[in-house]
Amino acid sequence: MDFELAIRITEIALGFALFQQSIEHLRTYLIERIIFLPRAVLAVLLIVGVATSWVIVALLVLSIVILYRFDGPYNGGADRMGLLVLVCLVLVHFLPTLYWKELAFGYLAVQLTLSYFISGYVKVINPQWRNGHALSDVFLFSAYPVSESLRCFSRSKRLLLIMSWLVIMFELMFPFMLLTQATLVVALVIAAAFHLSNAVLFGLNRFFLVWLAAYPSIIWFQERIFVTI
Amino acid sequence: MIFSALKLLLPAIIPSWNFFDVIVPSPRIQIALLQSKKQTKPEWAEFRPRPRSLSVKQLFVHLFWNAQWNESLFLVSCAERLIDYPTQHSEEEIFTRIINDTVLKKHKPQYEYIKFRLVFVRREGEALIEEVRYQSKARQIENDR
């Protein structure tokens, strides 16, 4: 994927993710409307492609204001990934040479890879994940299942053991999927399906959209590194 | 100012990505509405209990609009913060949202005060253990309207 195209698709996808997050805050508190209404407007400008450089700077400043407002991220990893994408885009727009711009965008691709690999690593070293109890606990008593009926999955020990190992193996293998474009595409489809299932089962809808926004970086990165070599 | 901005930004620029590494005790927010500040033995009820089940249509809509659920996840973060490093901010966030949800939207003018507690659920063997680890002071509702 061409560098410029990858950047533009990232901007559009991030615009959709930030717009979706922002409108969820417009329903109640005045202070949140004051912060998130401009953010929703900026997200639309980012999608359309108007004054993009300054729009992403404004979005980054607003993101820091939001961190202050909530004394940290409002939605954990989803907010952090959104911020990471924003920081990398700001660097891409303002760094002076193509070399540095590519380095900044490549950093996003590396972090995306690490987001899967480290998640897999911390699970595989934990016996509770290896024997399936950890995933069972997620369904049994964690705050995440979106309905009580989902808690009954905690009793499907064999299924959860298989699912635990599938998730661990996929996350650990993710960096190796970068070796060819075909394997990367397969990995990204599986990863998107994984995020979609997390959105459905655990209500983590913000993760789904914001992680997709980082995918163009890794598609470009794979081509830049492995095809060039 | 710059230092505190960096402190907030750094975990995003250099993330840890250790999602679900350990399944820690999970907080539930329970609330009690009181007619007087000195009311003993309040009736505790879970704040925003999750529904029995959701339809396919609801699940689909929640992919794009899941405001209340995301707010509930934020309150879980506040509950965890309140135990790990207590701040006034976390307690205020919880109070503001439970008063808005419980009292203002459901019109319960007979209650003067509200308080909440944090019950942490964990598994020990095959049993689920609940432990109250935080209880707020009663707060007059009128002040927040």
C-alpha cells in the first residue's frame, strides 16, 4: 500500500472511531458536551480531509483535555490506541523528511504488532490462562459480559480451554504473519473478527473501530519492510 | 502542567498492552437510597444490573451506540482506582452518575440521601466470594440536583 494512501485511510478510519466515541458523550452532562461536540466536528473534518494537519493537532490537544477530565483514559486501551494513532499522525504531518515520517508511521505498525504479541505473551506465562480458568473467570464474575445469560459460558470448560489457546496462539503468532502479504491479510481478518466478538460479548465496541484504524499502518509496513527486502 | 500531560500521555505512546493478563477481583457498585442520614440497615441494590439477555438487534446497535455500557465500564475503572489510589475525582464521578441515573431520572423525591459501596467479586475454588472494600459517606441528594 502506498504511504500517502495508508495515511489517508488511517485518518478516515480514526475519524469514524473518534466520531463514534464522541457522540456517545453528547447525551448527558454539559461539561462532556462542551468537550465532545467539538471533537465530533473535528472527527468529521478529519474524515472529509479539511485542514487535516491542524485538525489532528486539535484532536490531540482535546484528547489530553479528556485525559485530564477523566483523570486518565475513559475507556482504557481503546482511548490509548486512539491517542497513539493520533500522535503518530501528528508526527507524520509535521516531521520534516519522508524518512522520519515513515519512522513515525512504522512505530504505529510495530505497536499494533506488539498489542497482539504482548497480550499473548502475558497470557501464555499465566497458568490460569493455560488451563482455561482465566477465560472462565472473565465470563463468571468479571464486569465485561454484556448480559447475565453470557455468564453460563463459564461452565463450558472444554470450549473455553480451546478458545484460550486459540487466542494465545493467534496473538503469539501475529508477528510471524507479517512475512507475506497474504498471511497478514488473513491475520488482520481474524484479528478484526476477534475484536468484533469482544464488542458483541463484552461491549468493547470502541476497541473494534479504533484498532481497525491502525491496520493500514501495518499493511504499508509489511510491504515497506518485507517486499523491499 | 507539561509534566502531568506527559504522565497522562506516556502510557499511550509507550503502551503496555497486557490486556487481561490476570483476572483480578471485579467491582460491583451497590447503592442505597436513604430517607435520613442516620438511617441504619440501608437496602443495597446493584447499580445498573446487566440485563438477563440482549437481542441480536440490540447487540448490533451496541456496535455503534453503547454509551451507557461504556459509562459503566468507566465506573468500573473509577471503582478500581478508588481502591488502588483513592482520589476525590473517582468518588465524585461515581456519585454524579448514580445520582443522575437513580434519583433524577427515576423521580424518587422521598429520598434525601444516597450512598454507595464497592463489592469486589472473586473466585476461590468453585465458590464466588463477595467482599465490601469501600463504602462512601451518605450524600444529600439535593446538593447535586
